[in-house]
Amino acid sequence: RYLLELGKSYRFLGKYEEAVLIFNEVIDRPDTPALHYDEALVNLISMYGELEQYRKARTYVDEMFERNQDFAKEDLFLTTIYKHDEHMKRFFAGLRKAGIE
């Protein structure tokens, strides 16, 4: 869980390269729980959407739907918590830009 929060912190500080490294570390760890894996994927999707790197975002979108065919953005409203509304807005705006409506 610590790595996810660190990745989000880097992202919202504008340290995107560091955030990508951290989120990928979460994904690459064999002991990562499925929920944390999915959260790392969703954060990568949102971040690449925000940065308008749509091909990279699409790669993670495809993986997300392969892993969870019932994925719905609405589910994220229940599980995604940010202290600042600005961060929440950026997160969901990034998802929209990445093609998740």
C-alpha cells in the first residue's frame, strides 16, 4: 500500500517518471494483491490520459479490461479517496481523456 501512496504523491507533484517507476514496481511484484495491482493500473491510465499519452494509456486500459471484464468507472467513486478535491478531479479527468467514460 505504501508504494501506491508514494506513486500518487509523485504524480500530483508532477514527478511523472518517478510515479511510473513506482506504479510499475507495484505491478511487477509477484506478491502484490489484485486490488493494489488494479489500483496501480488505474493510476497509470489516468496519469497517461492527463499527459495525453493515449497509446500508453490504451495499453493499460486493455490490460485492465482483460483482468476485470466487469470494470466500471463508477466503482472507482467508492474506492478512490483523495484528500484534495483537485486531485480527485484530475484523476477522473485523466480517465476520461484515456477513453474510460
